[in-house]
Amino acid sequence: MGAGSSLPYRLRPNKAVDRELFLSLLMRLAPKLALNRYHYVGLGGPFLEDFRLIHGRLGIAKMTCIETEEQVHKRQLFNRPVASIECVHRSLEDYLDETDLDSPAIIWFDYTEPKGVTAQIERFARTIGTVPIGSILRITLNANPESLGKPDPKEISVEAEGEVSTDRAQKPTTQEWRLARFKERLGSLYPSGLSADGMTQKNYGKSVLRALKLAVEKEVLSFRDRRIVWALATHYADGQAMVTAALVVCQNEDDTVEELVTGWEFYTTTDAPHRLDLPALSTLERLTMESNADARVKMGFELPKSAMGENPLEVFQKFYRIYPHFSRVEL
């Protein structure tokens, strides 16, 4: 678990929206799949907030929280919000290798370390064939292109505002250099047709998701009794850029889950993830944007764009119902 994962949600509004989207998906699937009988397995951090919400909204009692860091594991035992949560001091991979799941499960592979992305993707894909049909798998992956390394300035050419340096023909740009590193890191999972533009802050997340989709599609070919239905994919940054994807392992000829998922208002796949780039707003700004059809005119100013380049007004309008509201409470 990275240090960033310990940040409170009030400092990670996009992460909070991402979590609400996943919970919304589970709530949509709950009546059909009887999710209250499922086994939830994930990484809860020191406060197990995800576990508290999943238990409260879905009624799932069988829950297992995995943690490799001893001190975080001890905090989990102390902070455990529900008595039925089993806190295990082990890696998620070791736990899954040593555990026979006798009922469908919801498993969240929550990764933050970028250098292990290939092994992380491969492990997620392999799990599709080992879990009971009906299981829901979700993965979070680091999507920061700077994690590929920083080239020596003397080894690259420069492009800026349509101008290029004189050594352009002999040296790659930063994005081209990163593309070569990305190919080395992914090996056989490298998506064909990927260009240097896929190494920018805005597009790198989609490149990672393309590799994930390729790995999953390869794995599914080995099974005749099951298929997968993509349900949700997101790309966001609260300091560190991340991507997520969720799928349902379905019976090969059963279309009922797919119909439920594709009719969901937030349905999306790895090909076009939700870009969660919500603006930081004052209470007055938020209320104005919620209650006015043309908030830009009402406010009289423009909201700043982030590195993802999304229109903050459009993003807010799309997710305003699950936009997080934080306030101080005296206990």
C-alpha cells in the first residue's frame, strides 16, 4: 500500500466519486446477483472505509481485508468498523492462492506501485478463471506516465508550440522515449498501434487500460463456461493519476447481467473510461452550479482546467449527484 492511499477522502474528491460509482454499480447488481451473500475481499487501508460502506449498503457480512504492512494491519484490527471483517496480514496474491472461494466474490485489486503493472494486470486476468461465476472483479492501477522514468535531456529532442529542435531526426521526444519504456515494461501485453500521444498525462491512463483489456481478452479465450462483461472504468487524479476497471464474470450464455449493466447511467468500458476531473468548489459555487442551467453566466468567471484538460462544468454536471460534500463535525 502506498502512502497516498492513507490520505483522507476529503483530500481526494475524485477518488471519492470513483468509489461512489463502484458502489452504485454494486447496488444495481445486488438484487439480481444477491450480493449480500457474496464474499468481499480487498485492501481497506488503516480505516477500512470501503468495508464499512459495502457492508452498510449491500449487507455483505463475509469480508476479508488484506494488508502487507504490519503497522497498518494492527491499525485495521483496532479500527475495524464491523466485527465480521477478517483482517489478514498477507499479500492479496498469497491470500487468493491459498484460499478456495466457495461462493462468488467481489475482489478489489487496489494497486499503487507502477513498476509492477505487468504482473498486476496478469494476476487480475488470471483470476477471471479461478473465481466462481458471478464474481465481480475490480482493479486500480497507477496511470502516471512519469513513472516510466525521466530521460536525460541530452538524449531527447524538444517540441513546443509547433516548433521542433534541430536534432529531431536523430533523437526521440519525451513521449517517444516513454513509449519505448512502456513497450519494454509490458512485453506481450503491449497494445498494437499505440502512439507516442498515448504517453501524455491525459492519455496514458487509456493506454494502461488497453493493455488490461488485451490481457483479459487473452485469458477469457481459455474458458468455455464463462465470459466477462465490462461494467465500469475510470481515470482520475488526486495528485497521483490512477485508472480503474470493473467486470462481472458471467455464465457464457447468460445475458441478464449484461442487460443490467449496459442500461446503467454510468456504464462505460476500458475503451472510454469516465474522466473524473472534478473542480474544487466553494459551497456557494457548488449550489450555484446545481441550481442554474447556465452557471458560467451566473458566476461570471471560468473555472480552471487540470492537466487532464476536461471542462470542469461539464464534469460537474455529469457527477454532481455524487460530488462529495465535506464539513467539520465536532464529536
